[in-house]
Amino acid sequence: PGFKKPPALLRLKRKRPGRRSDPAATAEAAAAPAPRGPSAAARRRNPFSSLDNAPQRAAAARQPPAAAPAGGDPAAAPFWQVGPSPGSGVPSSEPSAIALSSQPSDLHSPLAVPEVPSSPRQEFPADWSIKTRILFMSSQPFSWAEHLKAQEEAQGFAQHCRATETTLPQSVQEPRLCTELRCAFQQSLVYWLHPSLPWLPLFPRIGADRRIAGKACPWAQDEALQQVLMSDWSVSFTSLYNLLRARLCPYFYVCSAQFSVLFRAAGLAGSDVPTAAIAPTTRGLREAMRSEGIEFSLPLLEESRTRKQKNSEESLETETTDGLGGGSSVEDAGEPAPSDDDDDGSFSWLEEMGVQDEVKKPDTISIQLRKEKHEVQVDHRPESLVLVRGSNTFTLLNFLISCRSLVAAAGPQAGLPPTLLSPVAFRGGTMQTLKARTISGRARVQGGFEDVFSLEVLGPVLPHALHALTLVLGPAQRGAFRALLSPHEPSAAFNARAAPAQEAVHHDLPACGLHPKTLDQLSQCPTLGKSSIRLLEMKDYAYTWKA
């Protein structure tokens, strides 16, 4: 009697939206016992569902959505608040809203809620994450950035190769007729890459298997060709490191399919010695580095532990002062917490009891994994960032050249060396330019429409390129523009502090190829932690940003 044919099931599904419109009726129907008889199958509750589901969904659906700004400009609101108005006639998707609101604070979630905007400042903090896309928006047209003349393009390349410093006035009246502005724009788009395989997307490398699959990879089954590629890559990698030690290269990136490495010269990021940051890492990689004698630290993990310990001490002091829970809380607080260090692997007490042969003892690997469970839990997360300082960076160089996990052994990226990205020329490097295009449109505002002009920049936008673009856009757009930045999420952890808090370290880096203002910005100690700038706005030549 409970069997239903497909047409009956379709009719039942059509009736469900009307029944779900009344949350109270749904809850009562779920709580009431199912009546007996042949007609009870249509109202029968799913025995595998919880009775608490319906009230929770109804309560979540009753939560009002966040309102848009009073100005009516959708661009001024965060992107998760922009949507159809209640009276627009567009059906809203309640399940998707509930799913977004119920998501945990995952470190890998792309919907990271930006922080409160900063106060206006003359400079924005250094962002060491690599951007995959930047969208600049302004009320002034970007026509000056399109259709560069051959002479202007060549002059921009020459200025980059010669590290020529370009000084622009605070405001350019006719940007389209300003040759210096257009040449400086071309100069800011240049970066250097190795290897050069135009038919393959070489950045980002993490999670790029789907984009590389199906492309021609003649080295995948040819070991001799793989050895030639790796030998050439090792020469380029060593050349970059030598330039960095000679302070002729400020920084460079090594991007593999598993992790990325950022090498920085002494004097950058508030450190007086060269540094190398690796993210994300795994326990196996960290153990391999320890076995090679590479000394490193986990700054984000140590910072998290310090913060938790400080919070627990403050809460303990508050409970002790307030006397909550009587004297038992003080006694419990005085007892030492169980530590994983007590498991030293000694089982002498089993021998004393005479049962050492009958009890199965855990092996050494299991004991070590239990001791390091907190370290294993951060694998592939921002907290797994590894920081190497000083002479250990040279040991890391040799370790990476001989590291087997640096190159994928199977899959679409098998045998493909890591990508090297640098702001300056190096041996084996190929000059590349970011892709820039202008877009114009109209946006709805309060009382009508207004023209909105955009400039889209695609490619691996390195930290110096972001700052160089802002130096050009400020005078060209009369000190007013907004920028939406899309960072490569695994590289956001590079914004962790690279040195203890101290005064700014200034080293002689005039020949590193960067603009003096850009060099001053990158010399400051990072302040973004494991986040990155997602919204940058200039108004009256002052910056505000959200991370």
C-alpha cells in the first residue's frame, strides 16, 4: 500500500512548496504521529530525519538579509550583500543563504569576510601574496592605458631593463597625451618567468591539473627530457639566489604543484638577513627539512599558540577574581594539564606487572604521531607556513634542487619543473607582461545611472607590480580609484611576520630594480598576518583597504 508510481511522486513534490510555506504547520505536522490507514503514506514523516530540523530551518529562513548601503551604490557594498531587492520579483534562493550563513570559518574558504576598512593613509601595507586578477574602477576613463604606440612600448621595456625611475606629477591633466605616463604603465607590467612554455598556464601551479590536462607535454614519458629541463631549471634557480644574495634581486617566487616558496633579500619585510617562506607545508616536508639540518620556525602556529595561552590565562584570572564555581575552580586550575610529553615510550610498568608479553604495545611511529598531532593538524593550512632565515636559506636551496616532491611524478604536471617568478632579469628567464584591458559601462546609482570605467589586469601580479600600478593610476585618475584584488590563496600566508618586532631595517638595495617608494613599502614589516588585501581604494590621494 505504501508504493507510489512516478506520476504520484511528481504530484507529491508539487504539493510540498505550499506545505513548507507555513513553518508552524510544518513543525506541527512533523511532531504529530502519522495516522493509520491507506491515506497516511502521503503525510508520513521520514523516520531518518530529526524532529529538530524543521524549526531550525524556519528560524534560519526568518533571518533578514543584510541591507545594502543607503547610497544605493551596489559597488559600495560587499559582494556577498549585493543581490536582488525583495520587491524586484527575482526569486531568492533560501537554501544557498542558509548554507553561506552556516559555513564554519574555514581557512581555505574563498568567502573570507573582509575586515573593517582602515583609516586613510598615504601608503598601504605591503602585500606579499600573488594576485591573479586586479580590477581597477574609476569615474575617469582609462583610455590612456590602451593602444600604446610601438615607441611607447619599447621605451617601457627599456626603462624596466635599465631600472629607470619615473617621477610623475601629482595630477596629469591629459593622460592620453602623456608619453611618460604610458611608458611607466608599460614598465609596471613586466615580470620574468622560467620555464617559458607559451601553451601551458604556468601560474598558479597548485590545483592546476585540470587546466593543464590535455595539453601537449612531451617530457611526461621522456626521462632524458625531464633531466634536461631540471638541469636548466637548477641553473636559473641558482642564478636567482645569487642575485638575491648580491642584493641585485629583491625577491622571487618558486611555485610548485605542492607548495610555493618566497625568497626575500636582506632588508625586506623588516628582516636584516635573507629569508625564505614556504607555504603550505606538510609534516613529511618539515621532517625532511629537519633531517637535512635546516633550521626553521612556524610563525603563524607559534603566534596562534601564544594567543590561545594568553586568552586562557586571562580567562583563568577572571574566574579566580570573580570566584566563579567556588574553591573547586582554583583547585582544578592548579592541577597540571595532561601533556603529550608524558608519553615517552617507556613501558617499564608493564614489566613490573608481568604482562609485557600479553599487552600489545604501540609502535614508535604511533607514539610520535600522537605527540605531533597538533603539528599534523595544520598540514595544508596557512598555519603550516615555514620560515627559514639567514644562512639556512642556502641549505634550503640545495634541498629544493634535490627534493623529489618538488616535481610531480604523475598527473598532468609530471616532470614539469616549478615556476620561477621574479621582478628582475635572471639567467634563463623570459620577459613576460601582464595582460591589461579597459572596460567601460554604466552602473545604477541613486537617481539614475553613471559611467563606470574599469581596467582589468590579469596574470601573476607580484607585490612590486601592485605598488607600481598604484603609482601610475594615482596621477592618471586624479587621486580617486578602487581596486578589487583576487589573491592566490596559498600565497596569502606570506604576509606573516618575517622577523621579531623591531625598528625598520634599511639595507643598501638601490640596484635591485625597484622604485624607491616601492622599496620603502616592501621594507616594512608585514602587518596583514595570514590575510591579504582584497579591496584597495584611493580617495584624495589617500589609501584605505580591507583584508
